[in-house]
Amino acid sequence: MQTSLPDTPDFPSQTVTVVPVPGESPKRAQSVATQLRLPCRDRAESADLSLVVGEAEAWLELGGVKVSVQFDSAAMRHRRKGGHNELLGRAVGVKADRKPSIFDATGGMGRDAFVLADLGCAVTLCERVPVLLWLLQEALSLASVSRYEHVREAAGRMQIRAGDSQCQTVAAGSVIYLDPMFPERKKAAAVKKEALMLQTLTDVQDAGDALWAWAWAQPVERIVVKRPLRAPTLGDQKPSHSLSGKAVRFDVFVRQIEQRSLG
């Protein structure tokens, strides 16, 4: 289920420091820092984005705010019962007798990908940022041995691919899922710390016309784009339909290949 980091990745620069969990051995943190080619310090500075690595856990931290990737957390178990899952499943085309293969081109923290896997879909996450890639690998490894059966089963339907999505070819008949990073510039002060961490890591270059053009060129049945509720549509195509929740919406682009097959 895990995949190694590429030797010479074409990734954006990262402002992140690896630090050990206070009171624990620093050996694993030092090993991870070497693997990711990042500096390692004894403790985090409040202004720094840190990857905190312990003997059995790891998380990103900025200004005292911690963000982890943990697929069997209480928050994820709670989300499993929420309506957002149903909305996401409907957007990608999940039905009782249909569980499409998903290519998540903007892996990030992997939460939506895990939800889709929990709904029965085979999901490939593509992630180009080494720190996020490592966190996803760790989360998937832990999920595969979780005490919760449904978490282990979902983990078995997930795989991680290292690299830039725009260098990948997606299998015909799949569904591409995009959750691009578009910061709200007029409301920068309201951006959550987690979003700020991701923006720091990715340089906010994931989203844009190039990513959309790549997705539209793939021989897929549909493309689903997650957007803030009032954000403009990504790309120059009109969605076939949109599904809106309280804070986000899913723009669904059904391709002609799917329409012909359904006809």
C-alpha cells in the first residue's frame, strides 16, 4: 500500500522543520528528516511549520495548531455517519450496484479519499509534496492494522501514487476528483490554520487552468470538483450539475463517454 518517495522530485520548496515529540527519542524524527531532506531541530519554533514525529505518531503543527492524518480518528468515525459522505458519494456516482474507481488528483490530507474508499470505491491518491506523501503513507499503514474492521477494509481499497497528477494518465472509465487549493484572497485573515499549512507546503500551485486541462484530457467518465460554496466554476466547461452542502459544493462534469454508455 505504501510507495517510496521519488529520488529527484520536482516539488515546490517547503518551509518545514522536523522535530521529535517532546519527551520521546529523536531517532525516528532524525530518520524522517533525512528521508525527506529537511532540517531537524530539538523543538518547534512557534512561527515555523513543523512536522512533529514521534515513535508511533506524527502531525503538522503551526502556531500551536496540530493537524494529523488519521483515518480511524474519532472525527473520521463521526464523519462516516454524516450527510457530507452521501453528497460526495452521489457526486462521484456511487450507487448500490456501482462503485467507480476514483483518481484523487489532489491527495492532500486524504480525508475525502478515505471516505470514498469507505463507500466501496477503489481510490488512487496522487500527491507530489513529500511531507504530505509521507503523512499519507503513515496514515494508510496505520489504517491497515486498525482495530476497526471498516477502516482496514477501506485502507485495502486505497493506494498512493507519488508525483504530479499532471504527469499521470488516468484509466478510461474512472472518475477524477479535484479539490484544488484556491485561497480566498479577500478573506486571508479567516483562512484556517490547516489551509494555511497546505498552502505553505504546496505554494498554492495545485489549482488552475493547467490542472483542469489535464483532467479534461483524460478518458474518464466524469470529473468532480470540490469548491467553496460561492466560488467560481473551475475551467471553461459548464457542470452537468452541482450538489451543494452547507459550506462546499461539488461540480459534476459528466463526460459524453458515460452518457453514451448509459444510453
